[in-house]
Amino acid sequence: MANTEVCHADITDAGLARLAELGNPYEIYGDPWEGHRLMAAEGDFTRWDHDLGQG
């Protein structure tokens, strides 16, 4: 695969379970871009929803 190609795959049930075990990194470690005004996103962003075709 070239570095410009995008690969799309669904996550397995085992992968979802592992993610649930690990927890939300923003809740655990905080926002890595907080305090970096050029890197931080601003705005009212909706959550990513796979069921709505966003992933």
C-alpha cells in the first residue's frame, strides 16, 4: 500500500472489547493538544457515529 492510500476495515468484537478495557484516552490522560493553540480544534463537533456512516 502506498502512503497515500486509505484502508477501511471494520473493528472486530474482540477489538471493541479491548478498547472498552483500555478506556477513553482523553479521560485518562487528558487532551494532548490542550495549551497548543495552533494544534487545538475549536468548535462544536459531533461525535463520530459508525451507524450514521461516519466510519
